[in-house]
Amino acid sequence: MILESSHYWLKNAHVPESLMVKSKQGKSRNWSTAPTEQLDRAALLLVDLEIMDGFIASIATAGTLSSYNYPSVDLQGGMVFPCFVDLHTHLDKGHIWERTPNPDGTFDSAIAACATDGAYWNADDVYRRMEFGLRCSYAHGTKAIRTHIDAAGEQAAISLEVFDTLRYEWADRLILQAVSLVSLDYWLTPEGEKLADQMAAIAGILGGVIYMNPDVEAQIDRIFTLAKERNLNLDFHTDETEQPDSITLRLVAEATLRHRYQGRVVCGHACSLATQSPEAIEATIALVKQAGIGVVSLPLCNLYLQDRQPGRTPRWRGVTLLHELKAKGVPVALANDNCRDPFHAFGDHDVLEVFSLSTKIAHLDQPYSDWCCAVTRTPADLMNLPTVGRIGVGLPADLVLCKARRYSELFARSQSDRIVLRDGQAIDTTLPDYAELDDLAL
């Protein structure tokens, strides 16, 4: 049981070494920089965490203090993570599956179904579905979310106003960022320039879906120009296909260097990279690294959509080259993407589920190493949130506590009994009832 006191100790906590940071803030205590043991080939530190007034006041190697002076909770080796960061979502699409399902599970049908469902997307409909998703995310232990917002035409004003309302209402619980989602040719139109101004007004991020076409480089250059004029970051959907001749990730990297916009770009999906020649892969990854681009993989959604053909077992997993990108120093993140909509029939806005399934899909074990950063510290850095997604003295006590003592236990069960701390206090982790949305399934 977590104490209601404002000052207490969490004893015998296993924390991934890669998530621990040194800080000059707070009281100074010593904790070992070396793992106390190697569990499942993962560097886990066994530590005691002092929680005071909503912050981590000190950290000590477990069992090294002669006395603790304040009440304590023995976690018995349970794993502790900072609250999660969900870098790529589509909250405005979420939870329309019952109303407008994908008839065959393909990418093209997903696009068509969402276009049809758009007829329902008034402010109340978008608000209720987005807010439902936020409640799920919060209960599961997420602290920061970046969501792509369908923003073509009149829908932009509706959905962006809803986003801004929710950002204000949830400001004390969740950090929210918005990315405009349109096809890239939209930025060549007057409407595109208007949308860039709308995104600037809410301190948003410019983005879009890039398809290979004769004008693709002009489209990419245009959105870079609009972003630079407004000092906005960029976030793209790239190469969400198995076609090896789709090279939009490489084109974005080249444009980033051309426009000198290093460190301000994130690219999602990059599925086709896994189908290209070794020479093409090496060249693209080198450019992505040089451009300082972060890559976010969406394994659950891509596993659902990619290589889907009726009556045929899929031959590949639709996941980008996570190991190869990370090995070259490219920041790599994992995120939810779509939940219960035509692009992904499942999902519950649970980043820990994403981490668990991604580990199995993409072989992120042997060793586990620092892959936990892909759902915490790395996406926080890509969202410019330097105090989120890590554990350290002086940082907020926003933590996820699991009974699992090592990764083999963490990934074997759903961890539905996890405890989520915000400002050092346990929150209600009851998930919203799907029945709340029944009247939306017309």
C-alpha cells in the first residue's frame, strides 16, 4: 500500500540504470552507478527512493542507510519506471471502430473508412472520444502525449479548438502536443499556409503524410519553409508501406540538412526501410543520423495493417529497423499510434502494453539493455521535455510501480495491478467504461 503521507520511502525498488539521472537538486545521497545485479541481462539498480512533497528528495542504494526516519513501503524488488511518454497518437480518430469499422483491415480501407466517419466529427464527438483516450492514457501511467490531428479544410478549426480545450483542462495531469495531419501537397495551397498559422497559434507542430510522387521534394521543401518562418518543429508520417521504392524518410533527412533544421524533426513508421537493399539502408540511416532526426516506430498498428491480404498469412511484421537505427545513434521511440479505429482495431492507450508487445515483435531482448528509454526518456527528449521520462533527485515523483521484479515478469503479465504515482500520490487507475461511447456508435 502506498502511503498517503507527503514524506515517505519506497524501498527495494528495481530501476533501470538508463533511466536514472544525476541532479544537483535536492538532498545529496550516494547511490551506486553500477547495477546491484544483472537480471535478464538488463542493468537494474536496486535503490531506495525518498519521496517528499511530490518530488524525489534522495536516492540511495537499497539497504545502505542506517535509518529512514520516515514511513516506508517495501517494493520487494518491484520495477519502477518514470511515467510514460506517448510520442505518436491519433486521439481525434480514436474509438470509432464500432461506428465505422475497417471492412478488410487494409491501409486503403482504413483511409476510406476514416474519410466516411469524418461526417460525424463535430466538436462534441471529437471532444468525447479524445477525452476518453486521455483518461485511458492517464490511468495507464502516461504523462506526455503528442497527437496528430486531421486538419484539412474546416476540420482544422473544430479539432484544434477541441485539442486546445483539452490541453487546458488536463494541464495539471498531462502534457499535450498537437501535430497537423494532412497530405503533404496541402502545404502548397493557400489553405496550407492558413493551417501553418493555426498551428503556430497553439504552439503546435507541422506535419503530414508523405507519399512518393513527382512533386514530393517541392512539397517537403514547402513545409520546411513554413515551419522555419514560424519557428515550429516538424513531425512526418514516412514510408508506411512495404514498397522498397518508397524513400520519403531519406528525402526528409536530405531536406533537414538542406534547410539546416537538425534536431527538430521526427519521422514515424519508416516501414519500407526494412524492405530495401543493405546499401540503401546504410545510406538512409547515415543521413537520418546526420540530420538529427528521431524515428518513432508504431509496431502494433503496423503489425495490424502491413502485408495484409485476404486469405494469406502475413510474411513480415511491418516494423522499421529499430536495432540498426539505434545502433547508429538515431533516437528511437515506440508509441501507440491508433486505438480502436480503422487503422488499428485494438489498443487501449497503454504505453506499457506497447513496450511489452514491441519487445516480442521486434526482439528487444537479448539483451533488454536500455530499450525502456524508447517509451520514456527518448520520446521525452524528442518532445523537448527534459524533466520527463527519467528518475532523479529533484524530479517529480511521477512513477509507475510494478510488482514485476525483472523484465521476464514484466512482459509475462499485463501489469494491470500497477500503481501510478503523480506528485508522489497514488491516482485512481480505473479505466473509463466503453459504454460511455455507446451513443456515438450510430
